[in-house]
Amino acid sequence: MDPSKDLAAYGYGSVAWKERMESWKQRQEKLQMMKNEKGGKEWDDDGDNPDLPLMDEARQPLSRKLPISSSQINPYRMIIVIRLVVLGFFFHYRVMHPVNEAYALWLISVICEIWFGLSWILDQFPKWLPIDRETYLDRLSLRYEKEGQPSQLAPVDIFVSTVDPLKEPPLVTANTVLSILAVDYPVDKVSCYVSDDGAAMLTFEALSETSEFARKWVPFCKIFNIEPRVPEFYFAQKIDYLKDKVEASFVKERRAMKREYEEFKVRINALVAKAQKVPEEGWTMQDGTPWPGNNVRDHPGMIQVFLGQSGGHDSDGNELPRLVYVSREKRPGYNHHKKAGAMNALVRVSAVLTNVPYLLNLDYDHYFNNSKAIWEAMCFMMDPLIGKRVCYVQFPQRFDGIDRHDRYANRNTVFFDINMKGLDGIQGPIYVGTGCVFRRLALYGYDAPKAKKPPTRTCNCLPKWCCCGCFINTFMFSYAGIETENPTPQHKLEKKFGQSSVFVASTMLEDGGTLKGTSPASLLKEAIHVISCGYEDKTEWGKEVGWIYGSVTEDILTGFKMHCHGWRSIYCIPARPAFKGSAPINLSNRLHQVLRWALGSIEIFLSRHCPLWYGYGGGLKWLERLSYINATVYPWTSIPLLAYCTLPAVCCLLTGKFITPELSNVASLWFLSLFICIFATSILEMRWSGVGIEEWWRNEQFWVIGGVSAHLFAVFQGLLKVLAGVDTNFTMTSKGGDDEEFSELYAFKWTTLLIPPTTLLIINLIGVVAGVSNAINNGYESWGPPFGKLFFAFWVIVHLYPLLKGLLGRQNRTPTIIIVWSILLASIFSLLWVRVDPFFAKSDGPLLEGCGLDCN
């Protein structure tokens, strides 16, 4: 035990110092005496009395780490070390034994293998310290919700981002908003901000309908405590909805609410149908004035408060959370920075209107599946032991609407249940763009607080920290009566945060809250100002403040900057998934999603924020840096992967040579050991993480499919975009679909991204046929050399099998594997039939040729 640490940092058990135990006993005696003096009444605790017993439930930690069992993690680490040693001997053999008759093939294969080895190291070692976590919601309630007193839980602003309602259905967005408004959290502590970056009147009207339906939906959810609190999925559940329900009125109320929701859906669908035909003069509002967002690229900023300001009450008269519609100003000639710019606009608007210390961002299709998800996050953010250094709490992404086999690895469980747990044991998980609760001050570019001494500050316009992480204001604000002794030049504040005295003043309030003496009208006017398109000019927004610009994957870049400032993040996996969303389940949409992620990584790699050279001397730990390096260099693996997947077919078809010489016994031992280590690592990884073998195998397959398609295109597209300024887009066209369950999975949509993997699949299938036919023609004793070639060709084919199934098969047709093996076996049998040639008799005598004479 570290003597410099408080005992509470270790949890609670039977271990304590003698001096501490004596001190504790003295405090107990003192408390007993004070209690006796009060006549035996219960001791009234205001929550801040340092003399309370150490074992008081409300004073215990709100969360704790759960290290992986040593019986699971130690063999895993041991096999990683063994694999590293074996890999060294393997590379020594490969480099020292070239294949002279196929030198080019050998050289290419060795270069690819060395790159694969380095990629494995970057991916493997950040998983060295995986952990789980456990939260205690009851302790959080005991500490911050005392009977008869207002709730002391921290308020949260929730951001929802959407762009095009014709591509992002308003009904999906409405369900997400309804799940937010019905969340199990004090209503005065929740505000929902919806960013409409398309300035669509359809989104505005859909939110208006949603706010009206919420007046009935929210009390229904809270009275009967239903889960999930999103109507579309609640009413679609195929479960016994009467389980644990004891209220006699539940069935009647549920039927009535389902009817109300169906009518709500009809109204939303009517709005969508109406929006398909835009009038020539554009949309007009009820008063006859044109809709300000008729021109998507040229419109003013718009803010509408649907619920809140004492105007939002449900059907039972209870207050509802605030619901705010925001569409930032857009003008030609400005770079609006897509989603990152929209999120920064929401940060400023919320700071002016509500200014709470914590922010939660969600995509339009990610809803609250667990109504207590905010409680889970607050167990870390409000924990007095670790909370002050936590910049964000990331929840894993879980999805609906994916078939049981998850052919294209949409669930991505290997990343969320293995890689992210490993990062949580170092400095915390990376930010994945949704389902994340932020500390507002971390988004403002501040360094993380350090114990016992103030942290270094990036500029002299930042507030100072005290040793406990609180702010000490050293600025003077004439606005709203805020004054301090040491004024800071206004231009320094404006350079960092922009020209808004209200917003700058709000950044100095650690616990949040709006400025005193301000009216709602003045705050709304200031909110319009901070979302103007020129507000960020000559400021640090997108550079050091807010979501960081420079990549389409702004999430990775934003989390990386926070970790460089010394903050740590937390990975929270509740028993019931906190959020759920929808995933692109057909292959073409999936590849385009992966293309976007890979392109963002290439942009970061080619920028000044590349983890290879950025952020040294800050608070980024070296294993965390390895994970960020891996997150930015992985698309480059597509080039050696494409070459390695082509080699088996080239060896079989064109050269007849192979990439390795004839193996000796020692060489065979290294090859065999390497394969055993690879399989052992994967098995032990699945053992401690709980990931199933089918999920792991789907991830391996899609790693190859995505690597030779989306990642490859991302490399060339990124090079063209960053170096030549050429922005290219890949389009796709649908070729069919039906109305069956998961029909979208089997709808084939052609896209350019499918050309490389399809080509690889065909040439390897042909290579297998050619290799087998060559062995047959050379005699059965010559099957040894082609075995290695066929093994690698089969390796490529089985990894590309989901692609083949997507190209040829549907769920209600003959299984694709039967078709593939039928064609393959038919080809081999045909070649064998020609070789045997049973219709002609074979002779062991000399071959006789006709002499031209008629013997008869």
C-alpha cells in the first residue's frame, strides 16, 4: 500500500494502519458523545462533515475496477511474449533464406510479413492491461439525492445531430428524442439540443410533433417504468410485456399509448410524404413568410425552444426536460466543417442557454436503451476519487436490426469488447463519435488537473487550478456583474473563445449555470450570435477548443487531443446496454462506412496531429500512443494485404514457384510454432473478453474484405485529397431487395469498392483449380509442393467467403457454400476425367504410327 494515498483509494476491507484505526475509533467515540448530547437523536449529516464514519455507505467509492482474473490474463500475456520471440526467429529465417528462383515474390512476401508483424505489435500491446468496471448507482443516489432536499446530481446537456431528413428518417430521430425526454434523471437536470445541419423544415415540424407526443409518452414511461423508453422498439419487442407489471391499468394504458404512437407515426409519415415535392418558391410557414432554410447553403441561424422555460409540461402537469432546435448559420465561402462544426455550435449554444458541466452526444439513430445510462456515467464523473481527471465516459455501441450471424461484422464486438477494455486499463478508450458523456471543461482545451500542484497551462488566458481541481477565477468580466481583481486583456479571451462576453464568462463557471441578471430574450439573442458562420474566425475553435477539425473522423482526433492534455477517459459497459443504434447491414453500405473511417485515419496520419510525432511531453502514455498510431496507420496495411492475397494465385497460375524454399525440420518448427501462437492468442483473448468464436471469425473475415477494398481506396483517396486537393466520391446503385426480415442484408448494391475483393476471389478460385490440375498432370507423388500454395489460396477464399455469399446467395436460396464447392469439385473432377481418359485403352508397348501403306 502506498502511504501517500488515502485508504479510500483502495476500496474497503480489513487492511488498515494501526494509527488510522486508532484515529477512526476516536472519531467514533466523539460522534457518539455528540449524539448523546443531542438526546439520542439521529446525527444530521449535511454531506460535508469530515467526522462521519469511513464505512458510511454514502461515502464509499461510486465505482471500482475489476481486473481480469490472473488465471485468464497471465497465460494471455505469456503467449504474447512467446509469440513475439517466435516472430523474431521466423523473420530471421525468412530473411536469411531467400528463394533465388523466385526472388521478387520472396522479397514482396517478406516485406508484407514484416509489416503485418509491426501492425500486430501496434494492435496487441495496448491490450496488455484490460479491465472491467463496476458502478454503484445506489451510492450515487445516497450521496446526491437526499430526502426532502433538491437533487444535487449534475445536470447534462444532450446533443443529437442530424443533417438530411430524407436520408436520416425523421421518425428515427423522433424516437431518439423521445428516449431522451423520458430518461430516468431529474427533469430539471436534462436538456436536449437537436442540431439540424440541413435546415430542413421537415425536421423542424417533426420535432414539433415529437414535443407534443412527448407530453403523453414521458409520463407513461415513468409511471410504469418501461424499458426501452423508445416507442418504436418498445412496441416491437417480442417478449412478455406483462412481466413484473402489477398495476391493473397497465394493459389499458399500453393499448391506448400504442394507438397514440401509431397516430403519431402516421403524422410523421405524412410530413415525409409532403416533403418529397418541394414547391418552386420553397417552403412557407403558417404566417406566410418563407422558411429561412429554403437554401441549405445560405440561411441564417435558427433556434426554437419547444419545451422548457416553464412551458413544457406533460399530460399530468409535470415538468418536461428542455427541447431545443438549433440550425447554425451557413453562408457561401465559409468552411462549416460538417459534423464537428455542428457539434461546436451546440457547445456554444448550450453554454449560453443552460451551461451545464457535462455533455452527452448521440447520433440521430442512437437511442437510450437504458434509462439510467446517465447515472452510470455520473458514477465516474462525480466520483471524488477519480472524477476530476476524467474527460469523458465512453459507452460501447450496440445495434438493432442485425441478423444472428452478423455476416459483415457490424456489431464490431472485437473492437468494443477487447480493444476498448484494453485501453481502459491504460489511459482510457478512444472517443467513437456517439454515446459519450463529456466534461465541458475538457472540451475547452484545458489541461487535466494534477494532484498537489497546478497543471501547466497552454496559454496565460486560462483559469488557474487549485489542488483539488477547482477553478480560481483571475479574470474580470463586466458582464452580469462578474468582477475579479486581476483583469485579463479582452483580446486574449476573444482569440480563444470568440467575441461573446456571455460565452467567455460561462467558461469560468466550473459547476455551470447561467449568468445572473440575464433575461431569456438576451440569452437567445446571444445564442444566435455564437452560431453565426463567422464566429470561429481567428479563434481556437477546432484547433484547441471543442471538436477538432482536420479529419472526417473528428471523434478520434478530439479524444486524442484530450489525452494529450493529460486527461483520462473511462469505458462503461452496463449490464443493460446504455444506447442502441442502427447499422448499415448490407455489404456496400458497410464498406462505405469503413471507407469513411479509414479516410479519416489517413487524413490524421498526413496532418500535424499524427500520433507518431504529435503530443510528446504532454500527458499521453506510451501504450495509449501506440493505440492511436494503430488507429491512424491501419489503412496502409491494405497495400501489403492486397499483395499477400494475390501471391498464392500468382504462384499457382503463372510461375509455379513459391515464396518459401523447401522447409527443413527447424524451419517447419518455427512455422508451426507461429501458427500455434496465433491461434492460442486468439483463443485466450476470447476467453478473458467473452467474445464468441463466431464474432471473432466474422471480424477476421471482414478485416480482409475491408482491407482489400475500403481501406485501399481510402489510401489513394486520402493521398489525392491531402496532397493534390482532389476530393473523390464513390457512388453505389441498388440492384434489388425484398420485404423479408433482414432483406436489406441480401440486397446487392454494386459499388466500385467491390472490384478488388471480387477480383481476388476469382483469381484465387482459378488458382486452386489450376494448382490441383497441375498436381494431377504431374502425378500424384507431386502433391507436396502445391500444398503450401493451395493452403494460402484457401486462406484467401475462406476470408472472402462473406463477399462470395453476398454476390451469389440469399437466405431463401440454395446455400452458397454448396454452389461454390460444386463448381470447384466439378472443375477438379473434369480435369481428372480428362487426365484418366477412360474411353481409350492404354498400352504399355511402343507408340506405333501409320506408315501410309495399305496392309490389306
